[in-house]
Amino acid sequence: MTSVEPLPDDWQRALVIVAHPDDVEYGCAAAVAVWTAAGRDVRYVLATSGEAGIAGCPPEVAGPVREEEQRRAAAAVGVSVVEFLGHPDGRLVEGLELRRSLAAAIRRHRPELVVTMHRGETWTPPGVAPGYWNSADHRALGRCAVDAVGDAANEWIFAELADPEPWRGVRWIAVSTPTGVTHTVDVTDGVEPAVASLTEHRRYLAALSDDPVEEQARRQVEMSAPEGPDGRRHAGFALYAG
């Protein structure tokens, strides 16, 4: 852990790219709260509307509910720009269609930092058994988001995306991850906004567990931002050059 460094802060606009409503809140919302409080421009792009995510609730009902919960969750950490790309929940496929869609989003929003989600096969470190399998959507989204940074900068890969023009301004790609952390953000001051943000996914969380929604939210946020020896909480990322 001595080699872990603070995440670079030489950027002004970040684009957080995830698969579903609640993915940001289960991961890096505390970091987002810290960034927006410091005056950074943070925006969200979600590949799906999470319409297949609530047991017993048909997709045509769940989709709009989850979109509205996501907008309120974003507002709780200072994010006002939330874009849904309309891909089918549970059926994301790593490939050209998703890469093209994400590359276009990167060109539209023109970030210097792209933040995306854990794309490994499991949520647990290699060799830990039983492991906790990562979903197909998460794996596809995370890999395509990283690839799309290069796609967004290249005018020839998706030549049909003539507008908006290529964007070569991404300096950093930060993957929010529980394993393989290389850089961290001190999110101590972002914990309470992050708990409030995840709590906004009330319909979704209520379907997951009988535990009170607020308790579920706090437990998850504290798990995603563990307390260090100094009593401060840190969110972990694997960092790549843009």
C-alpha cells in the first residue's frame, strides 16, 4: 500500500461512465462529492436505464423510476448532467456498438478525466474463494469505456461520428475498483453526501433487502471507502493514461 498515490488533480471536467443507475453510488459517489465541492465539473453517462433491475417490476415501469432516482442521486453530490444512452439492461455486449456509443458521449462531454467501473471477472481478489462474480454488463462497460477514450480521439475508427469532432483531451482514466488500486482520493468529506446519494435509489434498494434503505446506503458507502490508519476514508482507483 505504500506505493499508492493520490489521484492526479490536474483536470477540470470529469465524465463518469457506468452501466446502470446506482453503479456510481455503489462505487465512487463520495469522490464525486469531493470533486464537485471543489468546483469541478462532473457529468454522468449511463449505458442503460437499469430497467431490468427491480424484481417484480416490469421494465417499462422500472426504467423511468430508476432514471428519476439516478437524477436525484446525482443532484445529491452536485451533478446536474446525467445522460442515458438507452442500451438494454442486462444485455450489454463488449464490442463496436457499445464502443461507438461511448466514444460519441466522450466527444460530446469533452472530459479531461474519464472515470469508469470495475471490469474484472470478480469483485474479490484473485485466489479468494468463493469469489463474487462481476456482472456481464459491468465487465463489458468497463472495458469498452477504456477503449472508447482512444476511439473518441481517432477520426478514422468511427468515421461516421463526424459530429461531434474527435476529442483528444482525456488526460487520465480512473477505474473505480476494489482490487488493484494504484491511486486514491480522500473522500472523508464526501461520505455523507454519498450516503444521501445512494439513499435516493429507494425503490431499488427496498427491493434488494428488508434492511432500512439508509442503513444499506451507509454500509455500502463505508465499504467502498474504507477508513485508513489516519482515520480518513479513501476511495480507490486504478489509473491509466488517457
